[in-house]
Amino acid sequence: MARPRKVAKGVGTTLGDEKGRGYGDAAQNQDVVRRLLWDIASINIHLDEIRDFWAKALGISSPQWMILMALADLDRGQGVPVKDVSTMLHVDPSFVTTQSKILEKNGFMRRIASKDDARVVLMSLSDKASKQISNLSVRQELLNQFIFAEFDACALKDVTDQLASLRKRLEKATLKLSADI
């Protein structure tokens, strides 16, 4: 049976010996890291199911729902470039373009060329989408209250900050793996 490899505190990558840390600590940390990664995967599955529910309520796909939510978060009244939405969702801009055309055809968004650069398409929610999303907001708020009931404002901020830090480290790890291959 293979020996567990040492893991640096708070890092999900295997490392060599770390000064001042015993082997038992590293094995225990590796178990905690595995459990954390499985919990994150499980959370993602549940979030996908919740997104599917909201999307079906509007008669659209889950990725289309995510595009609408990105627009709702990013738009400050001037429209949002496809590039910004694709960056937020970590998808190719061509995917956002294709899906946004479908959403526009179904009356969920507006797409207009930028006045500054006609190559840039600015997207915004239609009145229809805003109204339907608003109609869901009471149910979403109740669900959020249930999900986050055990978190006070300080704890929620701490978890959010830790997850943001983990996300950044995972982005760097992904780039590192890509560069090593």
C-alpha cells in the first residue's frame, strides 16, 4: 500500500517534507483536503440542481439561466460585453454569443452593438426577463435564508473570503498544470 504524501498546511497539492511538521499531520491534512474537495463537488451538484429548477421556471436551460444571472449582477445600465459574461462564467465567448441569441429571440435579453466599438455586443436583460426574475426573487430569498441560516454576517464573510482565496489558488493551480504538460 502506498504511503500518503506530505501536504502543506492549507494547500491541496502534494509536497515533500515540510519543516516542523510530522508525517501524521500531513496524512490527516490530506484526508481533510480530500473531504473538502468532495464536499465542494457535492455543493456544485446541488447548486446545479437549484439552477436547473430556476431555469425550468422560466422555460430556459441552466446555462442560459447563468447568463441571465451574470447580466443581472454585471449590468449597470449600459449593457454588458459578451467577454465580461464569458469571463464570469468561465466559458468561451462564442458559447455566450450563441446562447444570448437564443435568449434574445425568446425575449429574455437585448443585444446591441456598442457605440464605441461596433464589434462589441452589449447585452442587457429585457423587461420580460427582469419581471420574471423579480417574480422568483421572494422564493430565492427564502431559499437563501434556509441555506445560510447558520451563518451570521461575519461567518458568511469569512467563508466567502476563504472560498475566494481557494478559487484563486485553484485558478493558479490549473495554469500551473497546463504549463507543466
